[in-house]
Amino acid sequence: MAGCRTDCVEKPFSIGYKKFGRFVGLHPWWFFIGPLVLSTALGSGFYFLEDREANDIEDQFTPTNGPAKLERRFVQENFPLNNSVFSNQRLYTDGIYASFIAVSKAPHIFTDAAIQEILSLDKKVKEIYISNGHEQLTFEALCARKYDKCIPNKILDIVNHYGSKIEETELTFPFFRFGFTHIFLGYSVGGLSLSSSVIKSAKAIRLLYFLKEGNRSSTDLWLNEFLRIFPSNVSLKFIKVTHSTSLSRQVEFEANTKDVIPLFSITYVIAIAFSILSCLRFDCVRNKVWVATFGVFSAGLAVLSAFGMMLHIGVPFVMTVANSPFLILGIGVDDMFILISCWQQTNVHDRVEDRLADTYKEAAISITITTLTDVLAFYIGLMTPFRSVQSFCLYTSTSILFCYIYSITFFGAFLVLNGRRENGNKHWLTCKEVPGDCPIGRSKWYGLCCVGGAYDPQTGSEEVQPMNHFFKKYYGPFLTRSGTKVCVILLYAVYLIISVYGCFQIQEGIDLRNLAADDSYVVKYYDDEKAYFSEYGPNIMVVVRGEFPYWDEKNRSDLEMCVEDFKNLSFIEKDIFTSWLKSYKHYGYHTNLNLSVEHVFKRNLGSFLKFYSDFKQDVNFTNNSIHASRFFIQTVNISTAIDEMNMLNNLRDTAKRCHVPLLVYHPAFIYHDQYAVIVSNTIQNIGVTTAVMLLISLLLIPNPLCCLWVTFSIASVIAGVTGFMALWDVNLDTISMIILVVCIGFSVDFSAHISYAFVSSNKPSANEKAVEALFHLGYPILQGAVSTILGVVVLSASKNYIFRTFFKIMFLVIFFGLFHGIMFIPVFLTFFDICSGSSSKVSTQEKTAAENQDTGNFRSKNKQEKPIEQDKTIYDNCSFTPDNHQICETQSCPSVWTLNVNTHQTLSGQMCMISTVPMFTVDSETYKVQMYAAGNSTELSVNWNQNTECGLMVNNKTIPQESNIPELSCSDSESNCLNSLRCP
């Protein structure tokens, strides 16, 4: 080819696959049974499934190298927990707790009736006991303690103190003076109506029951018992209650796997039904029912083999991996449709091994590109710092590889076995031979059920399916009209505008409540928590790292300036601040201590910390040195993911600006760390994957500009998916990040098929190329898209956010990818047909040489000219018309045939003609033309080569030169050469 075709990889690749296809065709049983045995062996890995399950939320859904994990380690090493003086404010984890929120059905919860119901629930919780071995453990035995007493709910202390007068008591908010202490009510009372900090009405009360650390087996048993009995057997008339525990999120997350198992069964049935329906033929021989069934079965074997191998190796099985089979089913069926489409275009009279060789030659590049792009997209996903993403990518990429291997072995072998049945003209169900034509007197129903084996007499391939005909006769010509192209461009502009707008509306991060099912009790608890207790957010610890001269006034002033910077942040409550240093200064002032002197500061610090036991946990004072210390600031109005992201970023930025070495920490930061890496990792993965996709396309698609269009399609689909998923209330989180990487692979799938078919076309105009590309691959692409959507559509009915998000983004990916493949890309290619155009605009000299070769100008003046093509040259789109001339006197001939051919189209193999002349071959070396008359065993051959004149053979006997030798003549008319074989 002239121009900018780059087929140095594509051509040998296709030839190699052709040879492999012939080998599979010769030994189908090896390749049919081999994958079954391998799948059985690898599938034994499911024995280890329970051991490989890894659904710890923190481990799987937070960055492995997140800074909060390093900060937690520092806090844990310098401020160890003191179980004798429990303080939930100073926990470096979420703690071990049970909780319930009571919401009043009336406007005010501080009524005697509502309070009595809350007190009865409190009593019920404290009466819960468990049996651990031979001992019974109550809440009193397991509770977290301070000064040898269980940590109380202060709001209940207030309620019990005032009794029935609680409605008349003026409770101040957020601090209420109770005896000699100020009690913080921000986490206990919610849904407030205030008047000058006095509570006029309150809607909800939250109670927390903390358990001590260090006895996890017993505390877990108690929490499970709490979940079992709460709030059963309690009649509540004045309040409604939601509950949760520190275990609930994890337990509910692990329970989600039960939701997806029945969905996969439904999906498999849908995939088989759709594949059978798509491959159904009203021809009892050409019917592809079994082919479709085994195509879906091949995808199932791929999942079994890949998952089994990963489980044998020891790769963790995370719940996100449960999405993979739905995806693999769609990909496998997509490859099946491409292979079936190419198989149907082969000559039905060829041997089955030749048909499979031609099928692989035509389909190899398409399915290889899609497999490579999908697999590499997932392997690049291993770069992400989320273990859930890494496990998903490993399982899915390996499944795609097995899907590809089984498509060209197991499924290809079955195509051969099915092809042998078709060659014998046997029924698809009974496998008994049936007639090719309907006997006279039989009904149409008999012809439909018991007659088969039809094929296209002009091409020798199977009859064109109605949907392929639709793309060629209706959709393709309609799409290539000038008016339609303008509408497509306008539609694309609207699509792009909406996509860009949506990209600016994207929100980051996964809401932890979404890890539980929609109907879970945990979600209801989180909803109440957000509705009534979102005013006061997490209490943040600010840690001074390393030794610091707290006694030095200059350094202390710098530290206080940093504290003021924190207090000046918009989401920080200035009046709620806990600092051991501030209290120590007051202590020094009242005891007349000069704390600006180092030895005085250190000598009295020990006695101060003994007096204030809570502060003892805030200072790492060992060996007469302060190795670290911390103070606390209170956040407010942190209710959305954006609030959490801004809070974390601003706090860390403020700490970095300070001259004092500081770090900020809260247990929730472990999960908030995803905000810091989600965008950068997504951009990194998309960028690297797109570059790799471009390289693969350049290697395997023989046209550089075509590869640029593939890259354009990737960018366009990613923009659309990102924008529309934001408008569909899907956040950019670990789940959507996975699918955005997948998006790249699927973008290549759709665009590569059409682009490759377009650039490989020999049609003279760009519009004709687009129509031909749609004719050959429009329906398989549509089938693949629909099958993939059907593969994930059942996930839309899931109660779990992860599975629904997977469906939403996959739907957008396939929907937009499909429209790019069958609408946008074909239209754009017709505008920019530069490289591919060169293939049709052959130079005059090349055209003349081709004509001299292809038409067989047997009386050429230049007999020494060598053929341009060394391969077999086959002419399709041919027809034969009878002539009244006779070939020779010795044998009567009913007719001599005129052959109309397209001199520019070259294929390999043999083409089937109309029934009277079923086959002919043109060989570039001997120019041998063979014709077989129907019902007559006479074979007519015309031989010509570079060194001899024309010779005629009848039944392999040469007729002398002086006899009536037939003559082939050629006249050029609209690129069609009219070759007539006639007697002089």
C-alpha cells in the first residue's frame, strides 16, 4: 500500500494467526478439551476462597501509603492509650462502641414520656450480657472506664438529676454547667432550636456506650448481641430509634457479597438468551444457537480459570472483585460476535480449517487490540495505592487474558466442529442431514424446520443477516449524507458541552455510609447522624513533633501564633480548644511559677500532669524531655465530602506553614486521605493508559491517523463519562476510578473496530469506506455493546452503592463508546480521509499494471512484465451471463459465460458463484481459470503464463493451439472489467 500505512506488525501478525487458525481447524478436539481440563484444574482454587477474602474497609479502601497512617503511627507510639483513664477524644482509632439515636416524634424530645423511653432503652443496653467460655460478661465488666467507673452518657446524668423538671430546665448549648464542670452537649443533643444559646427545643439525643480496648473477642461478642436484640421487644410510642456499632460498617459491607450472587446467575441467563437470540437463523443448518451458547460458556470458563489461578497464587479476594464476572461476560461475548461475523464472511465451500484460518486472519487484529488495551488498562490500574483496586485489576485483567485465549482455542475449535456439521448440511438440533431445497409439495413450515444450508451465490459466504443489510442499505447511506453529518456534528457539540460542564461538578471521595446496603440499619443511623449531629465535626488533635522548647517565650509565641492560624480557619470553633500548655500556664500563674525557665518548667510538669490526668495522655514526657505533645481543636459544619476534603487540606497546609514541626490527626483522616490521591492517581492512570493505547494502536493498526482517531475517541469518551457520571450523582472515588480506567479499554474497542475496517477498505470514496465498515462491523459492535450492558444491567437492581456505581459508569462507557463507534467516528473519518484515501487513489501506472495482471490480458505486448501481487487474486461481486458461442466442435456446450469483476478487490481463497458456475480461481503464476457447468462433469481450463501462449484444456486434455482457442478480452468500464470467454 502506498501512503502512510504501517503494516509491518499487522501483516505478519495476521499471517501468523491465519496459520494458527488452520492448525486449530485441523486439530479441534485438542483445543476444545484442553481448556476444559485446564479450567477444571485451576477452578480448584475456589477451595481457598474463604481464606483469601479480604474485606477490611480500612485496608482495602484507603491509600496504602496515606499520610494519615504514618501520623497515626506517630500518635500511637507517643501517646499510648490508658484504659484506666479513658478519653474518646484521645483515641487514635474509632474505638469500640455501641450507639443509638433517639428521635422524638414530637417537636421536643425533652418530654417526660420520651425521656422515659430513652431511659428504658439505656437500661436494656446495660443489661446485655454474653457467655464467653464459663463466664458471663455484662456491660459493666466490659465498659471503658475512668476512675474505675464506666464512662457515662452525661446527658443522662443531667436528665436523671432534674427528673420531671427537665422540660423546665434551661439547658445551654454547646456547654452546660453541671455542678463544677462544663458538659459539652454538641455530640449528645441535636436538631436544636436556640435562643441566646438556650435550648428551646431539641429533636434528637445520641447515646454512646464505649467498651475497653484489649479484649476484642469478648467485646465483639457483646456488640453482636447488642445488634441482635436491639431494639426488639421494646414498644416505642414517642420516639423512633436507629442504632449502630463500631463493627456495623464492616459487618454490613461483608454482607453485600450475598446480594450479588443471585444477580450473577440472572446475568448469565440473560447473556445466553441474548447471544442465542442474536445468533438465531431461520436456517436449520446455518443456525448458530450452539455457537452462541458455547461462546458464553467460554467466557464462564475464563472467569473460572482466572479466579482459580489468582486464588491459588494467594491474591486477596475483595468484594469489588465480585463485579468482574459481569464485565468479563460482556467482553467475552463481544469477541464471540466478532469471530462469528468474520466466520460468516468466509466461503462455505472451503474446508473448515481454511474458513477458520480466514476468520482468524480477519478477526485477529480487532480482538487482539481490544484484549491488549483492556488488559494493559487494568495492569496500569495496579499503580493505584488502593488495595481494592489492585485486586480488582489483577483478577479482571487475568480473566480477560483467559477470555482471549479461550476465544481462539476453545471457541475456535467449536466453530470448526459446528462448521463440519454445516458442511454435511446437518440439522443444528438433530444433526441429521437435511435437503438444501424444499421438496415440491412441502409447506413453508417444513422448509423452515427441515431445509437448510443456504448461502449467498454471488460471494459464497453465508447469507447477509438483516441487521448487516440494515447498516449497508439504510443506516450507512443515511449517516453519510451531508445533512446527517451536520446534525451529527451539532449533536457531538452538545454532548461535549454537557460533558465539560459535568466535569466541573464532579465530587471526590466515597461516603462510608455507601459501603452498606441501602436498607441497612447503619444507613438509617448515618442519616439521623447527618440530619441532627452534623453541626460539630471531628475533634482534631494537633501534634508537636519532636523536642520543642516550650519554656522559651519566643518559641512559645511561635506556637501560639500557629494555634491562632488554626483557630482562624472558617470551620474551626475558636472557643472550643483543649491545650495542656494553656492549662499549665494557668497552673504556673496561680502557683507563682516562672515557666520561662527550663528546669522550673520541667520540674513542675510532672506534678501538674498527675493532678490533671487527662493531660497526662497529651504529653510524652520521659527522661526529663518532652518528645511530643498535642492539643485539640473543634471543627464545625463538616457534613459533605467536599467539606471533609477542604478541612483536611487546609489543616495540613496550616501545619506546614507553621515554623513549629506539627502534624494534624483524627481517625477519620485515614479515610479522608483518598481525597489527596484520588484525582492525581486517576489522571496519572488515564494519561499512562492513553499513551500505551496509542502505542498499541500504532503497532497494530496500519494507519497513523487512524490511531490518532482512536486516541481522540478515548479522550472524548472519558470526558463524557466523567461529566455525565457527576450529573448522575456518582462521585470520583475508588470504585469509579477503576471504571474510568476500564473506560479507556472500551473506548479503544469500539473505535478500533470501525477505524481498522475503514482504513482496510478498498472502496474509492470515504463515504463508501464508512458504509462498508459499518456493514461489516456495525452489527457486531452493536451486539457487543448490548451484551455488555445486559451483563451489568442487573446490578442496577442491587441495594449496594458499589454495584450500582459499577452499573452506572459501565452503562455510560458502553453507551457513549457505541455512539462514537457507529456514529461520531465514521462521520469524522469521512472528513479526514487522508491516509486511507491514498490506498484507493492508485497511480495510473500501478492501475495499468494491476489491470494487466488481474484481467489476464493474454495478448499482452509486454509478456515479460512480472505480476505485482504474488498472492492469489480472487474476484468477488461477479456474475455470469450465457452466450450462444460454442467452445469446440467435439463437445456441445450449452453456453459460454461472461464474467464481470472488480479488478481492484483482492481476497484469498476461492469465491462461490451462481449455481451454474459455482467456483473459479485465478492464480498469479499460471492464470488458471476453472469453470464447472452444473450437471456436467466437464472442466474447462484456460492456462496462460509469461512464457507461453494461451492454451485450452477440457477434462485435463490439452486442445492443440490451432484449434478454436478461447480468448479473454477486457474492456474498462467504471472500474469493472468485463472478461468474456468466447470461441473465435
